[in-house]
Amino acid sequence: MDVTPILDSLNQAQREAVTADAPALLVLAGAGSGKTRVLVHRIAWLIAMENLTPHSIMAVTFTNKAAHEMRSRVESLLGRSSSSMWIGTFHGLAHRLLRAHARDANLPDTFQILDSDDQLRVIKRVMKEMSLDENEWPAKQAQWFINHQKDEGKRPSDINHRGDLFTSIHSKVYFQYQQACQVGGLVDFAELLFKAYELIRDNVHLREHYQERFKHLLVDEFQDTNGIQYAWIRLLTSNDCKITIVGDDDQSIYGWRGAKIENIQRFESEFNENKTIRLEQNYRSTGNILQAANAVIANNQERMGKNLWTEGDQGDPISIYAAFNEQEEARFIASRIDDWYQQGQSYKDCAILYRSNAQSRVLEEFLLQRQIPYRIYGGLKFFERAEVKTTLAYIRLMYNHQDDAAFERVVNVPARALGPKSVERIRNLAREQQITLWQASKLVVEQKQLSPKASNSLDGFLNLITNCFEEFCELPLSEQVQLTIEASGLDKLYAKEKGEKALARKENLAELANAAREFDSEDYPELSPMTAFLAHASLEAGDNQAEQYEDCVQLMTLHSAKGLEFPLVFIAGMEEKLFPHMMSMDEPDKLEEERRLAYVGITRAMKKLYLIYTEKRRLFGKETYPSVSRFVKEIPSALKEEVRLNAQLSQTSYSSNSSESGGKPALGNQTGFALGQMVEHAKFGTGVILNCEGEDAQARVHVNFDSVGAKWLMLAYAKLTAV
């Protein structure tokens, strides 16, 4: 066969990777270097030139979209069907194995797959049967524990709790949950992989069959594999089975959900006759963006090493903008996007990235003000997030006992001694007597229609709502929100959960209090402040978000951005304790993952990149004065420029007030300050004014403080005094 169609579109390194004859091949593929192209062309090469049958090839990736794309591109290259090939996700291929050998896996032929919500329901039922109080032992925490153990390849009998109560209790829950799944013929997502691994491990005839069948195994995104996935791959490969893995250790950013960067790092030591080929030519970004990414990631110690480059233009420098606070940060981003659009560009080519989901709230507000369409990629708008809606539902019920929707949402969150039957009795009574759920609840308690425990719990809930309103209603909005979070027990509920999602929930609750603090009720003059805030939240959670296929700006976390690319990218919140996150700063491994996340963010940009940080930010409910992120400082000065707002001052305007400031040029007619003047700040101490920008409410001064160095401050808020 003519090899030209397979190789003619590849560069030299890609060709080498496609045609390599090594039994174990590692393709270390940098961002934007064409790794999917290499994987697809290698499959085609193996079939067309090395005479492997499609039947003998397994290709594994992480998403159904990637698997579908791989299959269609292989078919396009070869001009024939790839239906006999095993191309799919880890979970999809594991499911295929278990369906083919259900009885060997000790499963019924009709076994059902549990999604995350169904799994949680089974766990809750098991914990209730074990008489575990969910206020003390949240079901979501147990769910995290069980899935984590499965990802590590551990059954309950493999766990040594060493006297630790947390591990001991959750191991028992894991055991009972496993029994319930076995009886019901149920398999959750983590179990798919674990069960498929055990199937091959414990059945010699099946292991030999598949080791003989598959002559080549190809794995994409290898840096994202967890413990059981790695063990699965090792088990399927034998002396006769060759393996190709494609990945990038610099883009390993999912450690919090079980991915092990060491899997790709130990490939060279654990697979015989291995060969490594680096793909470093980037087809996505400008030279300056790539050099910035290289400079940042070079600070990680545990790297396999590569250096991205391009034959394209150097492009614009990285723009660094110091905003006074998160409102000015959002205003700046929205104005730059507006400028971009007015120049004939598309909104869909813009992305705003951030470390924490809670950051989206202020950004959304300013995009809406400018009527810029946007979507939260892979997530919900701020006021649509479950923990935010639950808190607001508590407040709605406090202000309006007749709100049945709010009652339904919060009556058992956090879990109370009110089972489904108790709640159903309340519903039935409300329906029979045509009254609200609140009124029905009071009747149920008065008439003692529930067990003493359930009745006391329901009465306690009703009193909680009543007392909270009486105690909180005269307080400022932000205090009402914060005290509701605490009094309801939502703060303790999420504090007990584990993982990134639990942390995001807590951050979102803190941001909800921020939103209440900043809310201006002037647009709702006929409503009380809290009623106005609740109306605002409902409208914000409505239909303002653009449809999926509209021309709109994309907002997303840095984790969600992996694999995507945009001509114009803003990364907001480039500050210490936010990015890198405060939970990762004191642990070297976690800090290196944060830096890899910065590398991923930078390399999403194709043409233009803005990095924005603030001098002041309300973070996790507290006023902070953060330092600029180390990731900004790690970019060489030659690659970046500091953005300045258009200065409104001139030498002529300076001289108009020079007599009032000792001959120094004054900063406009109303500030009372001058360039070179000594000033004092309550937190930063004394400093000298170096520069200024803007005018009136937007005026900022650049002050070099003796204690903390140079900082930009908004005059309207800085409260500077002359020395």
C-alpha cells in the first residue's frame, strides 16, 4: 500500500511516532502538538503497513466524543469500517467485557449501571439501615470514599483502618453497599473498571484469550489514568502485545479525582524495550504564548521535559492587568471583549478562565450589564448551583411560609429524621385539605401523625425557619445570608464532604454572601432589600445565558478548559491563595499540579492572552489584599506588557494645581494628591505616588510603599492620607 496518504500531513516527529517499531512507545505530546492526529495515523499505519487486523487492536481514551472522533478519522484514513476494533473509553470497554462475560464476573446477565445520583440513593438507604446519622456521616462523603477505594483497587477486606473511626465506619458502609449492589445486580461507574480488572485477573483462560487477541494497545491521555486503569492496562499487555501511550505529564491536572501522574512517569522503567518520542511543535499558539508556558512549567521539578515551539508568529506579548478589585477586573474583561466584538470578531472566540467556580458570579454580572452573551461551559450559572439555590430556598421560606417549592427543597437538607413516608404524609394532607405544605406540617405535628422522632424533627425545622426570620430579618443582607448558611447546617454539611466539588460548594456559599453584600436594591424600589435580592437571583438564574450554539463568550474553570482553544483568552484571579489555591500552596506535589493547571490555561490561548489580578478581593467571605500569583512572576519580562487604562491627565492639567502641592504636578482637580507625594495607607504604610490613570471614580494611583513595594490603588477606596 502507498504510505503517502498516511504520512504526508505529518511533521518529522509525528512521522517517527506513527512508524516506530518499539514494543512499548511513549509519545510525550505537548499542548497543541497534534497527539490525536498521531494516534489515529498510528492505528492506520498498524493496519495498512504492519498487517494487523482491526480485530487485534484496542484503543482507549477518556471521553465518548474523543472515541467517536478517533473511530471516524481511522475509517476516513483507511476507507473502510472500524467496527471490529475495540475503540472506546475505559468505562465503555470495561462494560463491553462485563456484558460478554457477566457470569464469570459473578453478575446477572441483566445487571444495571448506576449513575452518580442512583449510587448516592443506594448509599443513603444502606446508611439508614445501619442507623448512621447523615448529619454526622454525610452520604456524599461515603460515596467519595467508596469510589476512591475502587479507583485504588481495594475491596472492603483490603482496607486497614488502623483504629481510625472515619476509615472504619466508611469501610463498613462500603461492605454493606457492595452487598446491596450484588443482591440488586447493580454496578456503578467505578465498579465497571474494578470488576473488569478482577474478571481478567482472576480468570486465567480469559486473560490468556485477550492477551492473545490484542496485538496492540493504544492509550490516549495516559497522564490522567488512575490506579485501577493502570493495573488494567498492565494486565492486558503481555510479551506479544505492543503498547503505545500518548500523554503529557505537564497537563496532569486531575490528581484530586484520582489521576496519578506517576503512571506516565514510570512507563519507561516498567515497560521493556521502550522508546520515547517528544512532540514539541505547536500548531495552536503564538511564540510568545508558548515561551510563557515553557517558562512557567520549567519551575516544576518532577518533569519528563519538553519545550514547545512554533513556526508561526511571535505574536503579541502577554498582557498583565492589575485591577483594584473583582468588580474592576470584571469591568475590564467585559470592555475588552466588547472592543474585540466591535472590531468584527466573534464572541465564541473569547474565553474567560478562572480557578474557582465562585469567581463567575461577578464576571456574569458585568457581561450582562454590557449585554454580552455568554455560557458557563460544562457547568451551571452561579445562581443555578445547588448549594446556592438551597440557601436561597431557606431564605424564601423564612420570608414566605407558603412557598411550597422552597419547603420541598430544604425540608430534608441537611438530612433530618424525616423519611420519604413522612414527607409524603405531609404532601397528602396538603393535597386533601387544599393547604400549603407549611400548614400541613403544623397540622401533622399537632395531630401527632408521625413517629415521635420524625415529629420532633419536623417541629424543630418549623421553629428553625420561624426563629431565623425573627432574628435575622432586620440585619444587613449579607449577614442574613451568612447566618442562614450557619443556622441551617449547610456549612457543616459541606464541611464534612471531601474533594474538589465540596470545596467549590463552600466557596460558592461564601460568594453568595458577597453577592448579597454588593447587591444594590435601587432597581427594585417597591420591594424590601431581601425580597429584591431574591428576585434578582431568580432573574439571574433565568434565560440570560446564551444557547449552546449561539455566538457567545465561554466562561469556565481552568480544569474544564483542557483540550479546548480560543483566539482570545482571559485568566482572571491570578493571585496567591486563589491561583495557586490556598489548599495547595504548602504541599509541593499539589503546588506542582497548580502550576500544570496554569500551563494548561496559558496554552488555551491562540493569539492573545490576558492575565488579570486584583489588589483587593473578597475571598471566601473575607476582605483580602492578595499578592500577584507566582505564575505571573515566572513569565519573563520580555514576554509580557503591563496594561494601562487611558490616562486622562496631561502636563497642562498638572500645572493647574501645582501651587497647592508644593510645586509637584497634581493628580486632577479634586484628588488633592500629586506625583512624587508621600502618602500613607492604613494597611500598607507610607509610600510615594509614582503614577496615576483615569479620572473621577475610576482614578487610580501607583504607589511605591516602603513595606510591600508598588501597588495600584483605586482612589475612591484607598483612603490615602498625605504625609
